[in-house]
Amino acid sequence: MNKLDELIKELCPNGVKYRLLGKVCKIETGRLNANAAVEDGEYLFFTTAKEPSRINQYRWDTEALLIAGNANIGNVKYYIGKFEAYQRTYVLTDFDSSVSVKFLYYSLSNNLKVYLDSHKNEAAMVYIVLSTLQDFRIPVPPLPVQEEIVRILDNFTELTAELTAELTAELTARKKQYEYYRDAMLSCNKEIPMVKLKDIATDIYRGAGIKRDQVTQDGIPCVRYGEIYTTYNTWFDECVSHTQLEYVPSPKYFEHGDILFAITGESVEDIAKSIAYVGHDKCLAGGDIVVMKHKQNPKYLSYVLSTYDARQQKSKGKIKSKVVHSNVPSIESIEIPLPSLEVQERFANVLDNFESICSDLNIGLPAEIEARKKQYEYYRDRLLSFKEL
């Protein structure tokens, strides 16, 4: 029997009391707008973003828990020191002597989001109200039990963070290795002719706008330009989104083998990211997407258009601002090496295998990182589950 089991058997063998969160601490919100942040501020400024900003003033100087009231709703942070908070960030202070603040942090991190999912106020923006937090019930075992759980979870958190950092560094190194290998493999070669995309495109055209609220559970498969950046990698065979034909008065389709370019983006470096569609449905292309039809190997084109040289051509002459734009003439002017179809297929197969090692969540290091995360959450859940007295 371990120390925690001994403590539970001795101090709370029949269960523990549950108390309302509002009864064990003071709950209030910040008063500032998010734009109060400054780049190199002296103190932390907690907003609803996952990472805190900076500011040159502070309202609190204490041990506290910070809970996002909207955006990353229910996200919990623990902090000791001087800080400020955004008006939608809940600040928990003045804790009852029966509660370890760190224990409360782990308890809230474990099950608060599930509770909030069924207690959200959905007006113009989803947010949580003060009374909802105050009524959240938490287990309050005896302090020695809380302290032992905190000790275990602190150690587990540290070990998990160290292992995840090592695995992430290894994965980053593998990705850089892959990118180097891909770029070297697909670089200019005197034996391989260089061609511009306009010379191999059989057709090239822009898609038609599909608004966010026009995406439906079923209907015609479609791709919106933002999904090219956030959802798809080098190639894909199935659309994650659908829409209804009546929403698109002038539909523009793409089919098997077509290359899709996102011609609007947030950075010069990523503008005109391209993907290949290798599925067999007839799909709709959203606005700010350029569709290129051709008779080459689609996967090869997608890989070669991802290389450093191609990205340099895509970003050439683009101006960095809030939104970066490209266009059909810019895409048509991109120059790539184009070997025979047989060689294109060989390159594509090799790079498929290499990319899957780096990207597939079911194999390799990404799976190990995900497994460690799930293992940590499982043990945290077990440690923080108590029978109610």
C-alpha cells in the first residue's frame, strides 16, 4: 500500500466532503481590455489566450488561479506574484485554509471544462458567468491527502514535460531532416527540365466563396481556403467540410489530381500554400482558392511546391500586413523541376513514406507524445476522483 492509500484509509475511508467553489475562495474578474497589453511589460497580463501577455501595472500580488471566461473557456492557470487580468478572466484568491491552492488547480484542470460545457451562456459570444463558477462542486479531502496528491502530480507533470520536450525536439529534428531531404531530392538538376506552372496547367481558375455559416454536416464536399493552412498537409483524399449547392450561386469544382492554392493568408512565408486532392468525389472550391488542373503526378507537384525554392517564389514581392494576397499570374509564374511521370511517381512514393513517419499521429514520436498526454490525464483523473461523503 502506498502513502496516498494509507492516508485515505486513515483520514477519509468513507469518502470526502464536496464544497461549492464560491465557498472556498474569492472569485472576481479583471477590469482591463485585452489591448491594454504592452510588448515588453514588467508583469504578466492574463487574458483568455493560452499564453499570458505583458503589462506595466499590476492589481494582484498573491497566489492565484486564473480561469478563461471565454475563448479558451475553462482553461486554468496557477500563478504566484504580481499580475493583471483581462475583464473576461476570472481570478481566484483568498483561499479557505481547508484547501491547497495547487490541489484546487489540479482538480479544476481535471473536470471544470466538462462542467462548463453544459453551463455556458451563448449570446453574441460563448462565456461563463460568475454564478456558474461559484456553484461548481469540488472534492475537499483532508489537507494531508491533498498535499500528497499535489506532490505526485507535480512530479508526474515535471517528468511528462521533460519527456514531451525531448520527444518534441526529436520530432522537430526529424521534420527538419525530412524537409532537407525533400528539398535536396527535388532541387534543380541539369538533367531535369524546369517548367513554369502555366506551361503544364490545362486549366487554372479561382473558386467561389463559401462562408463559415454555410458549412454543413452533409452535402457537397468542399474546401475553404483557411483549411488548406490548418487542416490538410501535402495531399488529401477526403474533405472535412460540406455545403449545400444553393449557397454557392456560381460553383467552382475540383476533382482527382487537382492542386489547390490558398491565395489569402496571414504571413508572407506561408502564402499560396498548396495541396493535392487525390480523392474521387467532385468537390467545391471556396473563395480565395486557385484550382490548377494538369496531367502530371499530383503528389509530386504538391511536394515540389512545398520546397524552400517554391515557397520563395510564392512569397516574392508580397507585402507583410494583416492579410497577404497572391493571384493567378503569380502562381502561373512559379518554376519547378519536372522529370518524367515515372520519376515523379518514384519521388512521390519515397516522400510519402518519409512524411508519414513525421506526421502520422498513429506512428512514431507523435503517437508517443499523445500517449504520454493521455497517460498523465488518466492518472490525474484517478487521483482526483473521490467518493462523496
